[in-house]
Amino acid sequence: MGNQEGVYRPHVDGLRAIAVSLVVLYHAFPSELPGGFVGVDIFFVISGYLITGIIARDIGSGSFGLAGFYARRVRRIFPALLVVLVVTLILGYRFMLPDAYRQLGIDTFASAAFSANIALMVQSGYFDVESAKKPLLHLWSLGIEEQFYLVWPLVLIIAARLGTSIFRTTLVIAAASFALNLAMVGTHPVATFYLPFTRAFELLAGAALALGWPETGEGRGHDSRALAGILLIGVAAWLFDSSVPFPGWRAALPVAGTMLLLSAPGAWGCRVILSSRPMVWLGLISYPHYLWHWPLLVFAAMVKTSPVTDIERGLIVCLSVFLGWATYRVIEIPIRFGRSPTLKIGGLATGMVVIAAAGIVVVRWNGFDARLPSQVRAIASVTTDATTWRIGECLLDLGRETTFAATCVDRGKHPMILLWGDSTAGALVPGLRKSQETRKFGLAQFTANSCLPALDGPPACRDNNVRVLEMAAGLDPAIVLLHANWGINFDGVADLVAALKRRTHARIVVLGRVPVWRRGLPTEVLWYYLRHQELIPERSADGLLRNWQDAAMRRQLEPLGAEFISAWDALCDASGCLTRSGPGASDLAYSDGVHLREPTSILLVAAVIDKVLGRTAGIYER
């Protein structure tokens, strides 16, 4: 049995250091380490390995008790988590808009109840606060782990009392969890990512190793296993990215790699590198370091008017390490290992109930919106009215649906504009519908959340775009209008333009990206008020991302026969870009950083519709 002797293995803490470093560096420098999120999978395997070994040893000796087990979990998990939740709520009060702070209240309650993964799964959709702005986003993994340990000790106790092999029970449940993950990841990727049932196999992989692998620092194969393990983890961290379905089969790489490293304490790399003092030290503070790093990155991006630089991100990571060490030394160690454990457990449990109640208060008081002047509060708290975007019919969330409704095409109306893009293209629909009142054309809408109209990109988007290309070929519209929150590479868009030219007779019109407010326009309203004590002007350049896509897209797409129209030119002038069209909340131009509200959609389309229709324009009186 892997941990039957209870021997401390320093290389396990070194492996924790690798896990936390992968996750933190992925969050700080995502383009440099695109698959660093697999660090969480390493944590899961380590957790299952260590804790199952302890439970099985105690069950075998007759000393295991659920009360003692959960008391140890409280002393281990609660202290650092309470501190981070309190600090995050305080910072949120100072720097977040009411709607975002209200959402933070929900996330705080969910985190205190160890159900952040479920809350995030439910929130996932078109208009929840963007992931990069959720300070407690990273606590989903803690939710999965604690939900697992609510059930797993009971399973082990029952198996032992029934005389069933605990090892075989673990293998069967792990196989079932892995199979469920494989079955769901293609059709329900969000649920597969967040549900404990589809992630349990990672903890159970560590459990199986603890139960079925003899723990020894000697023997053949240690070096080869450790080398294979680090290679598997490295391949996953460098070759995977956020566009691939995960966990799915890909999770097997970091899981297997971690198991191989755990099984090879005698390997040179484990004895010399992972067991070195710096690696062990970083592993010991890995939990509070993990808790601190993401809120620090989120609030830094929130406070700065310009993008956070790489140097600043590096300094934030260093600050997270320092706070992790301070939390470990000053809070964790005294509470975990000091006197009066019963009193401490009562205090920690009470503290968690209080912080959960504080989250409820934030929600009930609507994010304490009274802290802002009424004019700023009204404008900064606008919501997206997306009823005309036809969500679930013609604007799909590919994690939930993949088929466009028949109503997405205005049959019998000519000329036909086929609108193809992401949710920002869906935001053009109110403007296009308004233009239909004075111009004769039909509309076909094929839009998908977070999917550029391109022949590359994530698999789900590629599959969807292939389907839309077939529909476009069948409809043969007069105009294909492509619009999205364009990225930095346009090769896939160029391939799509070429394919449309081959498959249809349509004019291909590409509408450039709308001006993007880095922190979201409602947040810019708040920050402008905090700096100047007045409402943001109707045009502003503060907080805008630089417009470089227009020239690059023109250069690459126009030679292929596409026509390019600049949305920036329609919404901006020398003084800045449109923020509002009047003094009221209903006049705010955007609901977030990229989605136009209806008045702005109407304004933009009115400015460009004649260019879009071109020679096919047919203006008539109603």
C-alpha cells in the first residue's frame, strides 16, 4: 500500500511546486505556457494519492473516523481560504461595479460552500462576467476536491466493511468516471470540465497508486518512469491550449505523468531536483500561493488603465509567492499544528459561515450600488438586452446546441445578407432589422458564441463553420457579412473568404472589430468618475485597445476579393470613440467591452449599410 508506512516523500512537495507553477504561469503568461492549466490535474492526482493512502492506512488499523478526517480538512483548507475571501471582498467593494460585485458575492458564497465549480458551470454562457474578471474563478478546483472527499471516505469504509477489495473498487469507479468524461466532453464540455463525476478519475488515479503500488525508494525503473512522467506533463503543458476539449482523453497525459513521478521517489530527478529545498519550500506554500495569485492578477488588470505588462505580471507572481509564504507561516502553521484544535475548528467553521453570509448580503444589497452616485450607478449597471439576437436559435452556444433554427433565414427576401460571426455579430441584428424598415433585403443569421468565422480555431468552431459554409453554398446569398471580435491571426478568415468565393457568387464583406474597451465600458464609466468626479464624455480614448486589426485585415483579405469596412471609423473620431449617445443609462454604447447595445447597433449599421449592400441596395418607402 502506497502510504502504509506514512513516510514523508519530499519529492511530492516538489511535484506540488511544479503543479502550482504551471497554473500560475499559465494565468500570468498564457501565450508562453498555453497548457499550464494541467497543473490542476497534477494537484488532483497528488491529493488522491496522499489522502487515500492516509485513509486506507487508518481504516486498516481501525483508527479512522469521519469526524477526525473532516476536522483535519477544516484545519488544512479553511485558514488561508478565509483570508483570501475576506481580502477579495474588501478589494471588490473598492474596485468593482455593483453588478460585478454582486456576482462576486455569489462566487464568495459558492466558494465558502465549496461549490464554486457548480456556480461557474451554471453561470457559463453569453453574458456572465468574463472569466478574466472573476477574482474567485480558480476556486472551482477546490470545489471539486472537497465534494469528492465528502463521498470518498464513505465509499472506502463501506468497501472495507463489505470485504470488497478497496483497490478494485477504486479502479472500477475511476474507469466509470473516465468513461463518463469521454462520453460528455464533446457534447457538454462545460459540464464535463466542472462536474466532480467527470473529474473524479484524476483523484482516483492517485488513490489507485496509493493502494496498489508498493512504496519504495529502491528498485529498477525509477529514472525511466520519472523521465516518462515529466515528458508527459511537459507535452501537455506546451502543446495543449484552452481551445482543445478538456479533460477528455488529453487529461490522461498529466494524470499518467504525475503517477509515474509519484511512483519513482528513487529517480535522480526526484531525489535531487524535486526534493531540493527550493522546490520543497514552494510546494509547501503551493496552496496559499494558488489562492492568492488569481485575485492579484484580476485586480491588477482592473485597476490599471493600460494593459498589465509582462514585467508587472512577473512582479504580481512574486507578490503571490510572498503572500503565500506569509499566509503559510503566520496563519496556516499555527492553526494546523498549534494547541486547542477543537476551539480552532469551531472558530474556522464560524468564520466560513460568516463569510458565506457576507456573500449573501452583497447579493441582497445589489452589490452595494448605493456607494455610487445615481447617474453613474444607472449607466454603469446597464445589462444587455439580447432578445433580438435570437440566442439558442441563430446565436448558438456550441457547448449546448449545434443546430440553427429554420427561422434564421428570411425566406423569399432579396437581396439576402448572410450574417456570419460570433456574439458581436449577433449584436448587429437590431441595427440590421432597423435598416430593413427603409431598405429592402433579407437576413440570414448564423452566429456562434466565441467562434470567429474562419476555417481554423477550436474544433467545435471549425465544425460549426464547415456546416455554415455548406448552408451558405446552398442559399447562395447576395452578400456574406463577416464580423467578429477578431483576433491576431487572419489566415483562417482568409481561407474562409477563398472558400466562399469558390462555393458562392456572393460579395464578401468583412466588418472590422468594433472598438474594444479593455476593462469594459461600464467599468470605464466608474473609473472615469473616480478620477474626475464627473460623467465620462460622449467620446473618450481612455481604456481603448489600439486599433491595428483594420490595416492588417485589409492587407490580407482585400487581395482575395473581400471588401473591408471599418467599424472603428464609424464609431470613433479624433476625440475618441462613442461611449454614450445621451445622458441616460439607456444611452450607454456598450454593455461590456465588445457587445454593442441596441442604439449603438442601429447607429453603426446605419453608417455602413449602404456600403454593405453596395450595388444591390434597394431603398423604398414603407
